[in-house]
Amino acid sequence: MRNADVFLLPSILEGHPQVLIQAAACGLPSVAMNVYRPDAIIDGQTGFLAASDKEFANRFDLLLRDHEVRRKMADAAVLHALTFDWDRIASKWADLFREVTEQRPKLGHQTPVDLHA
């Protein structure tokens, strides 16, 4: 990937393809299909999400022809890849769990529910 200028993922059957995050971290604007809505690509900013094979080919052609678009998307892709940092994501989950547990009623202080009512 470090020797490439663009990353293509023409597959239409993907879940959360980590390879797109890896490509972004390497500074590659990517072209992928929008069928599985990959969050590793921000359409038009870090690469393109195509709705058809023809659109996929046209977006790829644009990236090959336009160095400035490719450079801007490459820079944006690197920044976007940082949002997938494990420590950052783990910290967000920890904050969410903390928030939920703080909002939950304390055990032993709950009003009993009469199941026979």
C-alpha cells in the first residue's frame, strides 16, 4: 500500500473491511461500493463510495487523472484513520459505560416491582 496512489475495493459483500482503514492510514484515497456503507470512507472527502460499476470506474479514473483531488483526499484519509485508533475507541466505550452506570438506579435503592399486580 505504501507504494500505491489509490486503493480500490470493488467487493459488494463486506461487513466492516479493515483494509479500508489500513489504506486510509497509508494515505490512500479509496474507492469502494456503497452497498455495505463502509465508515472508513467519507464519500467525496477521503475517497468515493460508488453506487454502480460505472460510477466506480469513473471515480477511479478521476483519482488517477487529478493529482490535487488525490492529494487532498489522501491527507483527509490519514486524519480520518486516526478516528479508528484502538485507545481512542476504548476510551469512548469506557466513558459510555461510565455514563450509563451512573444514570442507572443504585442497587438496593430501587422501588420493588409487584409482579403479581
